[in-house]
Amino acid sequence: MSDVPRPARRSWWLEEALSHPEFADPPAPPLSKDTEADVVILGGGYTGMWTAWFLKEREPGLDVILLEADICGGGPSGRNGGFCDGWWGHLGDMVETYGEADALELLMTVGRSPTEIGEWCGRHGVDAWFRHSGDLAVATNPNHEGRWAGLIETAARLGVEDEYLLLTPDEVQERCASPAFGSGMLIPDAANLQPARLARGLRRVLIETGVRIHEGTPVTRFRASDPAVAETPGGTVRAGRAVVGLGAWATSWKAFRPKTTVRGSYMVVTEPAPERLEKLGWTGGEQIRDLRSSIHYARTTPDGRIALGLGGLQPDLARRIDHRYDYLPRYAERVAGDVVRLFPPFEGIAIEAAWGGPINVSGFTMPFFGSMGARANVHYGLGYTGNGVGPSHLGGKILAALTLDADDGFTRLGVVTREPKRFPREPVRSPGMLIANAAIRRKDDLEDAGRRVDPFTMFVARLPRRLGYHLGPR
Ligand SMILES: Cc1cc2nc3c(=O)[nH]c(=O)nc-3n(C[C@H](O)[C@H](O)[C@H](O)COP(=O)(O)OP(=O)(O)OC[C@H]3O[C@@H](n4cnc5c(N)ncnc54)[C@H](O)[C@@H]3O)c2cc1C
């Protein structure tokens, strides 16, 4: 097995970005006095920052203040796999949740985001390694083969079958010669990027645009009153409107606890080995994912590394987001081992870094947006469920529209009007998720190893679906 990497609180992506002055400057010191603003945004991830961007684009004179506990991009927005896509892979579940017409509208609307993100980076000189090279889903065991038949049928009925390209095992091997891969499905309209460069680039542009950003500024108390009040250690912000873009951290708020929960995802990145990528034939830049519920996602970097992640993991009964979400040796070892299993030419190439992050999960695995508070003046966007890089760009448009009371179609999308499915309360919730997650992962691992899944594991793994959640296998 490859070396076990050193623990990291910052992802390799963020360290890479911060090593370049253009992604580290200018400074955004903590809030140090009481202040007022038109809009206060909680959270400096993509959701908070895209919202700030679209607010200023629509109303340049608006006074927007953004409060981030860590640094912008310190959370999942600077730690993720960099898969920047829409929701074409979710078509089946989306039709179930929203109905055909609303699902199609959502798909078309979010479908613009990857291209628009690439264009935005180009316009603002943000070199985020944006590459529009497609998303390849691969079967890694016989149970996965043909899994997309239902999706393709639905796509044909909705007239969007051209968004998908089915690949034979040989065609998959031409793109990446992994012994673990069978047939595949390519979604051409998907990109990948360096996630922390995007987050830090957004931060720079926002500061240039006049958004007041305060890093190292945790909101310790929040009142959804009119005006909304955000208290921090250095001062209090009062603002007529507020936006909550706290991702997984919002799960600790009573108002959001029934609607979202947290799981972990863990990644490793290898040292550069472009000649080994050549050997694999993986030079087209496609991002690759398997069809497990506890998904593997892999991509390459311009200097010839592989970054591989594994989702659906849970650091025991962690009820708070603590250091176990940043790094856990057992998950780092597991993912490091998977690099060699999935990409054998990388045997002997060291793992340079490993990290993790909290995934903000919703019952339908789709984000949800809404308003609350004294005058419905507090708006939120949460629950991307491990798929927020592209969709948070749409999230920013929705939240800007909600904040400005604009009636322009974004506020009527299904992700705004449809209530998310609620999770059970404690003490059922955490142990229930832990047990179901363990069964889901066990089922996936057994199938990948070509072994039979015992009926008890299968029963527990399927429970979330039976209870109406879009989580785990059917
Ligand atoms: C390991 C990993 C891999 C992933 N891979 C992908 C992928 O390849 N493609 C994809 O589409 N999605 C992926 N995701 C999911 C994606 O990263 C998220 O959906 C997206 O970043 C969500 O952005 P956000 O702004 O809503 O939340 P976040 O990025 O979580 O931002 C929330 C911010 O709020 C801050 N905060 C928390 N509490 C407070 C407080 N009290 N006061 C002030 N600020 C606070 C946090 O520090 C954080 O910066 C991945 C996630 C992880 C963890």
C-alpha cells in the first residue's frame, strides 16, 4: 500500500492555492466593531460568496458584509473533489422528487452553471484549472452494469438523451485503463477545477467589488429579527437581510436540524506521476466516479497527480463537526489503498496529502432554499449532499433573488418550493445513520470484491430508500 500521508487541516488544494499571492491577498481581518449593512452573509464558502457576487451584480450599491469563521474556502468549498457539474446524473431521483416538468427546468437551469463558472474565471483572471472534459460514471462490479438503463429511458422520454453517452468496457478502457472498470456513461457537459483556487478567486473578486469580508469571524449568536442580528467576538452586525450559507455547520441550528444531516467524505492526492497517467491512458481530463452509494470520485491535475475521494463515510457517532472530519487515519489509509487498487500503475507513487470534510446531506440529496425570520428576511441554501461546486452557483442566483424580492423564476424553482424530507430526531437519528451507512458501505465493498452480500446487510442498506430518502441503494 502507498505511504500513509501526513494529517492536514487544510486540504492540499487550499495549501496549493495559498502558496500563490493572488489567492492569499488581500487581507480580510476579523470584524472588530459593531456595524450595519444592507445584507449580512454567514459563511464564506461558494454559497455565501456566489450570493454576494450576484447581489453586487444586480445592485452594485448594496452594502454586503460576509462573515467567515475560518478563511474563505477553509470549509468544503476549498476541500472538495472539484467536480463541477449539474444534476444530469440525478435525473431519476429528481423526477421522483419534483415531477418531470420541474425536474427538467432545474436540470436546464443548473446546467448553465459549469460553463458560466468557467467564463467567470476567464473574465476575472482566476486560474482555477477549469477543464470542461466530462464526467464519466463507471461500473466497478457486475451489479452496476446496465444500472443507467432507467435513467436513459427517462432522459429519452424528456428529450434530453443527448446529454448522455453510453460507453462499452473497451471504450472506457481507452479513456482510463483500470482493471476495476467495466462499461460507463459519459456526461459530456461537466467540468473539473481546482476548488480552492475558485474559492479564493471569488474572495479576491468580491473584495475588489466592495463586499466587506471578515475572516476569522465566527457568528456566535444569530437572531432572525428585523433587522437580523449576527453577533461575533469582535462586534455585532445589524442588517435588514441575512443569508445563511453555513453548509454542514447549519445542522447545529434548531431550525435546520430536521432537514439536514452530516456525513464525511475523505480524499487523498498523490505526488505527480504524468508518465503513469500516460500508462493508464487517462490523459483526457475526465473526472471519474463509480456507481457505489458510498461513491469513489477521482480526477487528475495538470501536473499529473490523481486525487481520489470516498464519500458516505462517518466518523463514528460524531454529533458535532470536529477534527475527525478534517482527517481520520483509517479513512486516509482506506482511500490511499483504493488509489492502487483502482489505478495499479500508481503503485509506488507516494500519497502527498490526505484530508476530509463534512458533507451536508438532505433527504432527497438535493439542496433546498427558503426564507424565514420576522419578515421572511433571512434566506438559506443548504443540503447540496456532496454536489455543490456547480449547483452553488445557481444557489447564489436563487439566494440573491430571494434577498432582493425579485420575481424572476429562480425563486419558483423546485429546490425553493419543495420542502426537503425530514430526518428523525435524536436519539434515533445518529445511531440510525451510522448503522445504515456502515451497511451501505459494506454492501458496496462486498460487491466490488465479487462477494455475496448477506441478506441482513442488504436489508439495512436499503432501509433509507424504503423510508423515502434518496440515500443508499434501491
Ligand atoms: C471531501 C469533499 C469532496 C467533495 N467533492 C465534491 C465534488 O467533487 N463536487 C461537488 O459538486 N461537490 C463536492 N463536495 C461538496 C461541496 O464541497 C459543497 O457542496 C460546497 O462546497 C458547499 O458550499 P457551501 O458554501 O454551501 O458550504 P461550505 O463550503 O461548507 O461553507 C460554509 C462556510 O461556513 C463557515 N462557518 C461555519 N460556521 C460558521 C459560523 N458560526 N460563522 C461564520 N462562518 C461559519 C465554514 O467555515 C465554511 O467556510 C465535496 C465535499 C467534501 C467535503
